[in-house]
Amino acid sequence: NGVPCEVPQNVIDGNTNTIWHTMINPKAPGPHYITIILPTAQDVGGYRYYPRTDGGTAGIAMEYVIYASSDNVTFYRAASGTWAFDSTVKSVYFPKNLNAKAIKLEILSSIGGYGSAGELRLLSTDPTKETMEAKDLAYLPANFYVPSQFGGTITKASNYSNPVGYLFDGVTSTYWHSQIVQNNLPVDLTFSFNYAYHISGIGYLPRQDSSLTGHFQQFNIYMSNDGVNYTLVKSATFDTIDHETKYVVFDNEIATRFIKITVNQGLNNYASCGELTFLQTKEMATADAIASKVEYTLQIGSNNIIRTRGGISQEITADAAPLTQDGYVMIPLGGLLEDMGATVEWVAYNQKIEIYTSDNRHMTFQIEEARVYIDNIRFTVAAPPVINDSKIYIPLKFVSEHLGYNYSWDGATQTITITSK
């Protein structure tokens, strides 16, 4: 990266006393990389890095990523890690032999923020390992992006012991567990997204306490775009029962609104999971983020809501029109919130409104009460919920912003625009 201080060819001249070094003045910005391009695609078993031996330390790599390519155009992660800061030779052996046209070393951190090497070597293949095309690295978990969340809701077809929201809370010490009764398998987990996301697989983290009861052993993954008719995507079996994360990569990338996981066999006839992730390629994650961006347009006095997603506008009919109260916009419970992926419940006996968001947060409102609780944290709203003409209304700005949307108000046209961030 940047104009080298010493020429790159020094890393393949067979002399460890000559070095490659990135530009010193001006200093080349990191991360730094150097690529070995082969005349034709060859089978490679690993990579070897020789630190400089001229007495200098600047540029010695510590944190690295090694990429491989079948065409010297598109590169995929093959290995990553850290090296000790010393002069010893560093060797990396790939999980499988790779047939590659080019191998790239990316130095993420190094001494002084430079990049340097005495020699670089491509290692011969290991006859005990399979050989794969470098381009097929695209289907390994290391090259997937794991979104923090998809907009949508999580439901479950069977009773459970621990909450299903623990699957996505980002806390590895919590876990979902199926109901503790005899012969409770199979059990279904169903995920409903707001948009047909492109998914390449799933990551499964078992419960992380001392017990592995419920560890998935055999399960099926289904997809659907209507929530009714499901098609089998993949059957999976985990032969190893331990605390390590396990991945299931689909044979082909899918675009789906609904995912259902049916656990047929689990350790001790239960099902449990610490964290569940959906895998995407970086390219499709970027494309989905753009395509799923949504905008809602509402107008005081009209119960029609215009939803625009991916350049396509649709009209949604709410239970009633938004209104203003003391200068604040209020919306009825029905219509908008459900389309945003939230679940709404009205508890009549104590006049409470329970809202469960797509990212598993819990909001509690009460009629004519300014105090609002979100996951047991207290907030105060300027316009408390009200009942008007037998309809329940809640403050739009407060709710939409806590659902992760931007809010804007045009007083001239009395129009509200809600845009996903």
C-alpha cells in the first residue's frame, strides 16, 4: 500500500537480508498489503512470513489477514490472526489446500505503523487435506458479514423455558431453552423479517454455562416468502457437542422473508441456543441495507400511510388518522407499528400498552401517564397516550425514534416523515 521504500521483489529474491518496506516519507497509510501473483493458478498449503533481519523493527507484522484469489481480482479471507513481535519465522497453514492465482498479506497492525518483510513464501500442499478453489472461500463463515439484527420479529411455535429474545441479545451468558417437559421435540423457531434478506447460512453458539443440555444435534432450516408455505433449505447435523460456535452454510444464497428452524434432536431431548446469527456476504449485506431502507409518510387527518422501500411506494391503511395533542403528533396503535416490525398488545384492565420491538426491546405505556418504560428504564414523554373516539393513541416521535427511525415534521403541510437510519 503506497509507494514502497524498498522494492517488493525483495521478498521473493531468496535473501532474507534484503527487505520490502512501505514508504517512510510521506508515511504510507495502513493497512498495508503485499500480493504474490503466480503465473498460473497453483495449489498452496499455507503462507510463511520472514520478519526483516537487518536489525530494524519498523513494519514487523503483528496482526494480519491472508487473502486468496482465483483470478487476482476478487480476494477472500483465507486466514487471520496475530504474530508475536520477534524475529522468528511465522507460518500459517490453511484449513484446506487452496488452488489460487494470487495470495495477499494484509498487515493490520505492526511496529511503527509501517509494513515490512524479509521474505515471503507459499507453502507446499498437505497431502492429508482436501484442495479447494480459492473462489470457494466465499462460502466459508470467515467471509460472511454478521448483521447486528434484521428488522422483523421472532416467534415460536412451542412453549419455551427461557425467552426466545435471548437468541439475539448479544449476551453469551444468556440462552434460549425449549420447554422442560418430556418428549418436547421437535420444536420450531420462526423468524419473520421486514424484507426479503439475502442469507448465506447461520451461526449457532451453544449455551455457554457448564451444561450443554439442548445442544442442537439434528435440525432442518426452511425458508418462506409468505409465512405459510415453507421449502427446505438445509438439513444439518452437529456431531461435535461442545461450547464452540458452529456454522451451517447453505449450498446457495437465499432471499427470504421467513426462516424456520426445526430442531428434531437435541442433547437430552431438549433444544437450547446461546446466540443465533444469520450470515451474509458483505456485498449482499450492503445491497440489502440500501434496498431495505424504508420511509413512511403520514398526514394529520388521513389514515393513509405511504411506505416507500427500494424506490417502490405502497399505501397502508391505519385504524385511524394521526392527530395532534398539545402540539405533539399522536398515532393510533394499529397500522404503522406493525409494519415497522413491532408487536402491540393492549392490556385493558390496567390500560397499559405493551410494545415489543423487532430487536427484542420492550416498551410499556399507560393511558394518560407520562412515565414510559423501555426494558425497565424509565423515560418521560411530553404527550402521554390517550383514548380518543375509542381509539388508543401514542406519541409518534418518541416511539419512532426509539424504534430506530428519524422523525421530521412539516408544519405547512402537516406531514410527518419517518425514515429508517
